Amino acid sequence: MTRSAMKLVFAVAVTAAAQSTLGQSGICPLTGNPPIPNTAPCNLQLITPGIGVPDTKTINPETWAYGPNSDLTPEQQVANYWNPVKARIEAGLPFTGRRVSAPGVGTGSPHCNVAEYNVDNNHFTWIDMIHSGLVYSQVWPMWVNTACPLLTFTTRTARAIQLPLDEREAQHAADGGAIIYIFPVDSVEEANEAAFWTYYPPVGHHSQGGSQLGAAYPNNVLSPDGPGQITLTAAGGQRPSFNRNAVVIAQIRSIEGALQAFKIAEIDGIQAIYLDEDDLESRAGYFHGVLAHFVRAAARHNGKHLCTVDRTTTPHTMTCAKQ
């Protein structure tokens, strides 16, 4: 699939997601009387008479009607978000997180030291896979619900990751349990690609995969009275509830990215813009206030949260607030 086709598919998909369906039932029967017209809003699989092979002219990825597997019930469409950051975004509230760049599990580990949820000032913990030496064999154990013995699913921060823009990276992160993704993007095309690889169809193009968090709970649900498992009944199952709860943050760190910041912030699949002033200054050769102004104005104009990082704290602290 070409990049232009990819962006068109994504644009169509987010429109469906914005209507809180995350799916669109429209699978037609193989036969009909009278015959089903080619313009029907469903997926035709016509058989050429006497040959018995599908007519591929009737298959169009850009107009494919997804569902019903990804559809949410009316109750699931209004279920509580199990990602506290997504809940805060929807409510227009700020959110804060702390960076982890060293491996380790258990009480006293770098991750568990900052992983306790605090409604006032600690909502997510992001693992830096760009500027650290961490690999997924170290990261996945940090995300399991038993990694921090004193914390449960509901008392620990949301799992976030800063990672390169790549299908393999996005797949590994999701399979491990990440629900917040920080991608460096320098263009509208890259921002679309970030969302494209993050979400499950019909919103994006994420592969089947799954999540080690979901695998730990056979029912895959957010229990109203249990340890906070992701459940089919309350949240819509792994795929629909993932799409509902996922957060994609576009990291703007270059002159090119700042130039296209307005278009990047327009994308529905991007929930926040990360103004990386240090990297932006490094790439521009000096701090250029106009570039930072472009990024801030883009977030404000599109009603998106703007994220900045305080690198004077240990660990670094990211704060995101709606402009």
C-alpha cells in the first residue's frame, strides 16, 4: 500500500472511530436476489461464473466495511477508560509522567520508584527506547502487573513508551502492554504513519498481536471490583478497548516538524503534541523562539494537549496540558 493510500485509509477510519463505533457492520451475503449492486456499502465477494475465483475488482481496502468484530455495544461506547491519561485528555485535564531509562523490576527498581499513580501529579510512566540502551526483553517484564509488588493495575501509572517510528517497534510495544506512544515525527506523513501503526483496524493497521496484560486475564476485562483487568464486558475487549484507550503523542523536534506542526496537530489519531525544545534547539543550531511558537500555536489551534519536558528533574518529568 502506498503512503498516500495509507493516509486515505486512516482518514476514513478515524471518521468512523470518531462516531464511537470502532467498527462498521456491513458484511453482505455472497448471493442476493435481486443481485447486490456494486455500490452496496458492504464487502462483495463475487465469483466469476464457471471459474470459481473471487473477482478482485470488488475488493477495495479504502471502502472496506469493517465489523462486526470491532463494534462496541452502546454500553461499551460509554464505559470508563482504563487508561487514566485518555480519561484526562477527554476531560481536558493536564497529565504528568516520569521517564525511565534503566531496567529492573521489584520494589526499589527505577521503574517501580516512579510507577505509583497519583491523581495530582503522576499519571503515566514512559520508558525511553530511543535514548537508552533498553531492549524489549527488559521492558516487557517491567510492564506486567506483578512487576511492582506493592502496586496493582489500578494503582500504578499508565504504561507509556518513547520509541522510533516503525511497525515492528509499535507492534512490540503494544504486545508488551504499552497504551501511550511517543513517536518523533518530522512530517504529516510520519504523523499519519505513527497513528496508522498504533491502532487496530478499522482505525489503523496494527496487526493481530495481543497484549501480555490481556493474556494474564482470560476474560480481558476492566473489572469493576477486581485488580483492574481489561475485560470484554466493561471495556469492549482487547481490540476495541485498545483503540478507545490508546494515546499517540507526536514529538516535534526538528525545523521540518515545526513547519508542519499545524497539519500534524489536525490529525484525529494524535492526542497531544510534544514540543521537544532541547532537540529542536540542537537541530536548529540555537534556540529559535519562532519554531517553538509554531508548535505551541498548532496545539492551541487544534485543541490538543501540549507536552514539555523538564530535564532538570531526576527522572525527567513530562507535563501535558490543553492549550
